[in-house]
Amino acid sequence: DSGVTQTPKHLITATGQRVTLRCSPRSGDLSVYWYQQSLDQGLQFLIHYYNGEERAKGNILERFSAQQFPDLHSELNLSSLELGDSALYFCASSGDRNTIYFGEGSWLTVV
Amino acid sequence: DQQVKQNSPSLSVQEGRISILNCDYTNSMFDYFLWYKKYPAEGPTFLISISSIKDKNEDGRFTVFLNKSAKHLSLHIVPSQPGDSAVYFCAATPYNNNDMRFGAGTRLTVKP
């Protein structure tokens, strides 16, 4: 158990809909990251938040947005969903710059 | 932009032999490198790391080598065990920045 909690674990939704994925980082970790893993693809970096502020942005679509709240939990919002958005979305957190710890992921299926 | 590349999508080795997984990077600002291991339906778990001031780091059966001039690192697993079968991701991060980038992963299969 990495200490990073993601909900929901599985989600099925229709095209055009909007979903919110939630992440609770490890206790005390200020950094939260979101990654996307599509079928047979690597881990695509989406976004990094540190203590509520956006620190870095990767290949995140404009239809996607994220935020980190004062209690340090984070949400990834995916809107106008397309079939190609079906993927495993990972949240990770870190307390220092060297190692990040991943949650078990949220499986999103868009039908 | 693929700043971290793992060119071998899969590798199969016999139990007891050495597994060598390779990784190349393009960003000279990267100064810390990590390997993560991922089983199906689980999140990646940290395995081993190396700072750019070193060229080797060892932890039990796992050794990571870094060749900064070639922008290349490798993970050696000796001896390989069936339980090592997983997808291995190489990752890198620049100095003073937690913008960690991952390779596409290499699926290692260790045959009994």
C-alpha cells in the first residue's frame, strides 16, 4: 500500500460526458501528479501540483483540468469525453524531489 | 516529446540468468533517474534510483548503471526470478524539479 488513494477504481461513462477522478496523497506529501496510461502505452505525464499551485504541465488536453485543494487532495476533471480517453489514470504524490508514489489508478472506460 | 525512451517493449529471460533493461534520455537537465516496476492492475512501485553524481547504485539483486555521456541507463537484475515478471518503467527528473518523465516501459518475462 503506497498510501495514495484514488477513487473511483473503475468508471464507465458515455462519450460527451464529464467525470471527476479524486486523489488523496500520502500523509504530509505536498506534491500531486497525474499520469495517463492508455492500452500498451507508457505513463504520460499530465500535470503536477505542489501545495495547491500548478508546477508543471505535460500532455494534458484542454478538455482536462485539475486542481489541488487546501487539504492537499486533488481532482482531475475530464470533460467532453471521447472513446480515446479510455485509459488508466494514475495519481502519485511525493514529499521530496526524488521519489514519487503511485496510487492503484482509476480505470476509465468511455463507451 | 519522448524525453525518456525505452526502445525494447519486451524482454524474455530464463530464471537465474541476468535481465538487462535499457533506457535512453535526451534532456541534459535530468539529474535523477529511477526505475519503477508495475504489475497488472496495480500502480507502479519504486524500485531503485540513481543520482547523476554516481554511475552505479546497487540494491540486492538490482543494480542501476548510469552513463551520462551517452545519456543512457540500465537496470540489471541478477539472478532473475519468475516474480520479477512485470513491466519496468524508467523515469527521470531534472534538478530541483519534480517534473518526472517516464519511458514507455519494458515488459520483462522470466521463464522458470
